[in-house]
Amino acid sequence: MIAAMVLLVAMAGIVPFFIGGLNHSTTLRYKSLATNVARERMEEIRQLDYREITGPTELATRFGSSATERGIDFQVSYDVQESSYDSGILKKVTVNVGWAAPPKVSAAAITTMIHQQFLGPRGALLEVTPFSPDPLGTPFPAIGALGNEGPPVSSPTWARYHLAQADWGLVFNNLDQPGMTARNVYARLVFFNDQGGSIPVGDSGNDYKIDNSNLRYTTGEDGKVNDAWFEYLFDASAIPDGYWELRAIAYNEYDQPGNVWRLRTRIENGPPAIPTQFVATPQADNQSMVLTWQGGLEQDRDHYVLERRKWVDGGWTEWIQLSNDLAPNSATYTDVGILNVQDPWGTPDTPNQYEYQLWALDICNPAKPGSAAVTDVQIPPQEGTTTTSASTTTTAPTTTTSTSSTTTTLASYSVQIKNSTNKSYSLDIKDSGGSTAYSGSVGKNSTITVSDLDTDNYLITAMASGRPTITQSFSVPAQAGQIVLNIL
């Protein structure tokens, strides 16, 4: 009995510590759950437009004043204050989350400063119609033949940029009233490719603005506006095939922009274009042929296919495939002939005649082959011999033979680079071996000529502060004298 009494007295002193520990653990659990609720509500508030964060009552109406987590009921309250030192564009927002005792402690609170992001009308949805999904699930205008059979069939393409309901008052006067009229607002639609190039959609005579004459709305049975949007009919066939990001921005009557809405899409007008300037140039080694060409403007080529055939006994042999997987941006190929026979390209007395054909395949599935470009050439080259294609005639380099050595006159070429932006770009051009062929810059709204380029493949890298880096490949002589990069 004495031992029991001693133990009872000892436990009486320890029990309060256990009870206090349990209360503290419960408090931490409640506090953690309440803090999570506060964070979630704050993230929802941050998704609102600055104009929608008006006061505690409006936030409670939108997001509620209670929450339940793991069977525990919490009470949520809000506080909104204009910043005293940056009034009009900065608000202090607090979310308080409390609960009923026990345990009784102070509520969890999250406070943040929210800056005004958008002054112009915000978007709610961007769409192009009509459209069909490609094999990758990307919507694209239904403007071309989607199968392998039949020519492309044009269809008008609409771009519609629906506006957020909270901002309809920014685009209409006297919203929902009989005298409702459109304000002096406008939108911009621009297609951007993965290399940073852009094509604006709109009225070129009005700085590509899609003005309020393109603003539409519908009303419900109560006569009130239930949807508002900009719409614009454009010619999708004028945009090169390939993947693009369509970006839309609406502007208020003070030229202040709203948010940027993006839609990944693909323009599809049919099979790739016929490669142009397809030329076969015999080399002085009498054993290799350099083929050059220029691809179409489409950006959805999957690869090129190259074939060769020979003239034998008054007729052409079957096509022999040299490559069925040339890179979609390639612009040259070196054919080394049939190396296991003597004089693979023939002799001066009995020249061999070859014909090459090249075509591109679309990225869609099943792949759609484009029409082939064909060039023929007689080997070995005689002085003044020409190689021909459907679009060009190129004189092969003249070879002069002396008793001591053979000298080949090599041509050099020039290309142009055009900058249509209001920023200067630094340029670096490297050949296929990685050596720098040109280093310089192109000023804003100007065009430069890069000269003294040998026959080769080249890669341009263009950079400007605050702009994406642009890379573009080209080949000479296939693209000699042309604009090989147009910075938009």
C-alpha cells in the first residue's frame, strides 16, 4: 500500500506533462491544416484579375467563409487593403483561418501583396474554327485534304477570342442596356513558330489591329450579355504549314493590354512543296556529286527521300534509293557513286548520264509525299557542261589542265539577311565544319549582304537582348543571292 501511494503521488506530477504534450500536438495539427487552407485560398485569389479583388465580402461570396479538412471545421475570413505607398496598383490581402476550441489558439494567417497585372480586357478562350485534330492531337484548321487522296480544299478559317465576363464592361458602354455600344478597343492575333518567327493576323493597313468592328456578343433570355468575343476571318493558306502558337491579346481604349492567351495549332495545306533550285554539281575528283536544293516554306516536313537512276542502252534504269531519311532542314547531299567499279562516273570518252529526284514527306500520319524535283547531269563534266533542273540552269566549274597541275576555279556566293524588327541582332554564321564564316550584326529594319561564301551548308545564329535566339540553316549555291533569314 505504501508503494502504491508513492507511485500515485509520482504519477500525479507526471500526468499534467502528458496532457500538455497532447494538447500541443493537437494544436500543431490544427494549425497545420488551417495554414494549408489559407494557402489554398490565397492561390485562388491570386488567379483573379486585380479588379476582382475588391473586398472581404466579395471574396467570401466567391470562395466561401468555411472549409472542412479531415473532419475538422474551419472558419475563413478575408481582409483587403490598398497599399499606402503604391495606391491603385498594389493590394495587401490576408486570409485568416480559425477553428472552435479546444484547443484555443490564434488563427492561422497568410498575407501577400498583389500587384495589378492587366489593365486591358482579359481573355477566356481562344479557338480556331473549323479545325480537325492531327495525329498528335493538336487542333489545326481544316483547310487541306487530310488523307492521301485528293487536292487540298480551301475552307475559311475563323479565329475567335472570347473575353472574360468580368471585363465585358471594358469593351462595351452601358453593358446590358438598350444603348450598349462597343468601346474603342482592339485585339491582336499573331502566329509564332518554334524558331521565334512570327506572322501577324489582321488589317495590315491598320497596324494589324483587329478593331471593334470585329467585336461580337450574344444575349440570354433575360436580355443580358452572356458571351463577348473578337472574331476575325483569315486565310490560313497564306501561313506556311507547320506547328505554330497562336497568341491573342486584347487592348482597352487606352492601348493597355490584357493577358496573353496561347493556342498550340498546326496549319495544314497539303503535301510539302516541290523542292526548288535542285542542282547536281560534279566535283573535280570525278567520283563525287554535290546535290543542293531549297525546301519549301512549310515547317512540318518529316524528311526527304533522294533517288538516282542511270541512262543505259537508250533508256533509264529503275530508281535506286540513296537516302530515305534526309533531315527536314537539310539542303545538300554528296553522292560518292559506285565505289567498287572503275571510273564510277564514267570517262571522257563514255560519259555516264544520271538523273536524281528528291521529294519531301509530311509529318502527319500517314505521311503525305510531295511532288518530286528532278535534275539530270552528264558525268564527267566537260568544259561548259551544265546541270539542269526544272527551275534553274547552273554552269559547272571549268577545269583547266596543264602539264604540271590541275586548277579548278571555285565560285563564291552571297546571301542576304533581313531584320524587320526594331532591334539590332548580332549574327554568327558557321559552315558545316563548325568554322565561323561570318560574324557581325544587322541593324533594326535593315538588310545586309554576306559575301564570299563557298559551296557548303551553313547555320545562322541571331541574338538580341530580350528576344529569343533564332537559328536558321541555308545552303549555297542553292540559296545564293536570296534572303536566307527574315527576322520578324
